[in-house]
Amino acid sequence: MKILKVAGTSFDTFKRLVVKAWNGKSDVRTAIEASSYGIDSNPVKDMVAIYTKTELDGNEYIIGYLNKNRLAEIGETRLFSTDSTGTLKTFVWLKSDGTMQLGGTIHNAVRYTPLNTGLQNEVALINAELVKIAAAINAIAPGSYTPALISLNISASKINEIKTL
């Protein structure tokens, strides 16, 4: 096995090929990238790759990368993306305290159903008060005020692709 720097990447039919520099710029080789099922990633230039040649068929493979920006603590998993220079763009971090950070740590996600229920309950209370106000005004000046009941629809804010407890 050897540790090499990635010089760039290219594609060939169904296999991702990773071009890497080995022993300087004059010795550049191409190896097939191996990765875990369901994970598709493309390394940035100068990422340090772990390279090996198999004994059975002599093929060359990249079997992993050395991540110089490790942040996950024991028991955590962190997925992230970068731009072509390696600058962090977004992440999903499954924390050991049972929380998940989705691209940041500032805002909180909300549970749609309880939020909608609470808001609809408030709408019902406001509408009940409007009826009382209308009755009081109409007691003084009959027929002079008819309240326009309010409604609230937050269904467009619901994200069906993300589920939680």
C-alpha cells in the first residue's frame, strides 16, 4: 500500500477513476476508487489517498482518504461536502448526544403537526373573541359589525422528505 496525493479525477463508463501523483509529477497513475455502498463522493485535488495494488488481478485501487479535518467525537458520524478548494460547504452531523446538525447549529427544526395544531387552536380562540367583539359592538349599534374570521394555512411549509419522531 502507498499514500499518495490526488492530482484530479475522471470517469470511465461505470467506474470512477482517480488520477494520483506518485513519486512526483513524472509518475502519475490511475486507480479505481473503492467506496462504501450508497456513498458517492469525489475528492478534491491534493487530498491524501490510500492506494493499493491487488495481488490477484494486479488492479490498482484507492481504498480511502486521510481526512485532515476530522471533527466527529467517539460514536459520531459526520458527512460533509466542500467546494473544489476543500472549503466546507455543508454537513450532516449525527452527534453522540442524540442530536443531528443539518448544515449548522443556529436554528431549530420544528415538528409540523404539533406546530400546525397549536396555530389552529390559536386561530379558533381568536375567531371566538372576534365573535364576542362583534356581539358587543352590535349590542350598541345593531348590524353595524360583522367580523371577518381569520384562517391560517402553513401546509406549504411542510417538508415531506424529512421525517422525525
